Amino acid sequence: MSFTQREARRLIRKAVGRVPEGENITHLNIMPMMNMMTILLIAFIFQLSTNALDVIASTVNLPRTETNTPLPQKS
């Protein structure tokens, strides 16, 4: 479908005329953000609980070092 430049301008002016200008925002819709934050919170809690079980069960194998230097003393 092809438009001439004149027809395209007329369609754009018509569409712009339908959009109301100067409307004030009276409220914010924060429900989608709250839903996303709830999902992230549940995911982080679940991840923390599974990582804590691995550490408690001593299934974590630390990598071996390549050097024989002693570890520094705690301060």
C-alpha cells in the first residue's frame, strides 16, 4: 500500500488530532512493578535456601591452590 506525501501528512495530522494533549498524571500504576519485585524476592529467597543447604551439607569442594605459600594470619 503506497501513500503520497500529501496523504501521509493528512493521516498523521488526523492521528495527532485524536491524541489529547496536556493530560496530567494523577496516579502511578505500581502494581506491575510490585508483582515483579515479589517474584524476584521469592526467587532470591529460594536461591538463598538452596545455597545454604549446600554449605551446611558440606558438599562444597574448594579448589586446590597451585602454590605452597602459607595463608596470612587473621588480623
